[in-house]
Amino acid sequence: MTTPEDVFRRTWPIVVASTARLTKDLDLAEDCAQEAVERALLTWPDGVPDNPVGWLTTTAHRIALDRLRREATLRRKLPLLIEPAADDAPGPTDPLRLVFTCCHPALTRESQVALTLRLVCGVDVAAIAAVLLTGEAGVARRITRAKRKIAAARIPFRVPPDDELPARLDAVLKVVHLVHTAGHVGSRTGLQDTDLTGRAKGLARMLVRLLPDEPEPQALLGLILLTEARGPARTDSDGDLVLLADQDRSTWDRPLIRRGLALSTAALRRGRNGRFALQAAVAGLHAVAPTWAETDWAQVVTTYDALMRAWPSPVVALNREAARSRLPGADLNAVLCKIDDLAPALAGYPYLPAARADVLARLGRSTDAAAAYDDALALTTNPVEQRFLARRHTELATPEPVAGRVPGSARAVRRRAGGRRPE
């Protein structure tokens, strides 16, 4: 049964975008959409109406017009932010228009991301802060400043013409990918927020239809589909996390994998191996491997090397080291040193101590591995991941107590990084 909460999450970007076309003011559009939701909670006691998005949009429009008339600002605001539309009815591309508005080059990348997550996805400030590894107050300031800059610069609410697309496409692609990532790391109850991942998939499909000859939108959609194909295998019957190495590959969605491979292969054949084409290539290598042991780790590492050249990132570097640790005859101590070198750039990133813990355990350094799992647990907010890390911690053999930690321990690395465990 569809609940009002499900409807609100699904229709939020459509209602905000449609109301923004009317109000020419993103702040006001968001406020009116929120008030429409509050009214719906009071007037839908017996169930969701047949056309909930129409109900919410109409209500938000009425609220907006009432406010504009009351403030006597309708005529003054009409020439501003958003181009007039012949039809104010919500359209299927409205969320994509809103993404392009949020990703205007006049805004900083951090503001683009925060504004998109808030307006397009309805993610609250606390969740955005968790995804961006920053404080809530900073996120709130970014969103406020971005809205003011959009209004001051009179940035139009539309998909830009072809000659403006290159300046904005890269930002749009990165933001859509981050929305998908947020769906996997930002959920506070389960391992995945299917509303966010589904929204990212829908936006990626819109981009492919908008730009059918561009390789990176195809690659991004391919990456998303390849990731989604493994979804059912990521948790067991008890809802606990199952790593890629232990997943039942027979449960993977093979039609989705074929579609993802076709898109990513087409993007790679264009000869311009961008960030998303290379990430999709890594996902494809995992998708075609019959088993974990038969994964082509040498090719995975080579692809990560190319990705580091296309998109130098400490997260990519960490993933590359994790892949290097799986090569036959890998020098795990050298891998550990490389991971430790990334600590200053990834302070507060829970997957770094988790990766350290895995390598330390394979080196037989159980005490340090247990401490690294402690560090990862302290940084992880997702309950499914917390249970997994706690289980890995308890599976380690408990050695005799030691007086201190070795210099390469997680706490020592954190001290060098200037970070500390959250209280």
C-alpha cells in the first residue's frame, strides 16, 4: 500500500520544480511545497488521492499565489529567476531543469551538490552533511548562499541551450552520481535508500535522452545500472551486509547487467575515457567475473590507474589500493603504507579504516585490525554497516593485551591526519 510518505518523497522534486516555474523564487517554491505536504497530512486521512502529484502541485501553486499577492510582489518577481512557461503543469523533465539550475557554473561545486540534494531530492541538511563529510551549519550556509546567488544573477530555470551545455554537463553528471552514492551511504535505516537511487537513475536516463551522442551520460547510466543489478545480493535474509566477495551472483539482475554493459561499452568505444566510463568499466569487470577469485584484478588495477589520471581523487586511490591488495603475490605492507598516506585527505571517511582493518587482518595483525574496525565503527552511521563492522571485529582472534599501539595504528594515522574520533 502506498503511504503519504512514499508519495511525498517521490513527488517532491516535481512539486518544487513546478512551483518554482510559477514563483520565480526557489526559497518560496520550497516553502510552498513543504506547506502543501503539511496540508496533505491533514487532509489525506483516508488514503492517497488518485492524482497525488496534481493535488500537491495545485495546492503549492495556490499557496504561492496567495503569498505573492499578499506581499504585493507578483509583478516585481515575474521578470526574475525563471523564464515564463506556456504551461505551468508539472512536466517529466522539470526535475532535470531544476538540476541544471542548481548546477549553474556561477555556483561553487559544493553549493551545486548541496542545493541539488536539498531541492531535487528532498534530503535534509543533516543527511547532506553526512554525505559530504561536513558540518550541518556549513551545509545550511551553502544552500542559502546558492539560492541568493541564483536570484541575484537571475539564473533561468531551464535546460540550457546546446552552446551552454558543456559548461554545466560535467557538474550535472557529478551531482547525479552523488545522488546515487547518497542512496547507498546516506540511509539511516537500511543499506540503501531506493528513493534516492531511483531518482538518480531517472535523472541519468533523462540526460541520455537529452544528449544521446555524449558518452559520459551513457557511462553514468551504465554505472548506475551495473551497481543496481547487484542490489538484491548486498544483504542476506536477516538484512545484514554481504560483501562482493561473498555475494550469491546467481541473484544478480542479468538483464540489468547486459543493459549496463552495453551502455558502458558504447561509451568506452567513443575513445574519450572519462571518469564515469572508467568507473563503469570497473563495475563491468566485477559484473562479468564468474566468481570473486576469478576477477581480473590486474585489469581492475589498470582501470583504476587510468581513472586516477582522468579524475585524481583520494577515494579512487583508496579503491585502487584495495584492488592492488588482491593481486597475486601483493605486498600487503606496501599497500598498507599507501592507505595510511591517504589518511590526511580522507579523515572522517569510514571506508579508510575499514580498508586498513581488512589488510591488517590479512597480515595477521589482529590487535591493530580490531582497533581499525573500532575507528571505522566510530565514523559509520549506517546501522547495517555498523553490524557488519562489529561482526568482523568479534571474528578477529583476541591477542594478549599490549601496552601501546604500533606507530602504524589507526589512531596514530588519525593523529597525523589531524582528525579525531567523534565524541
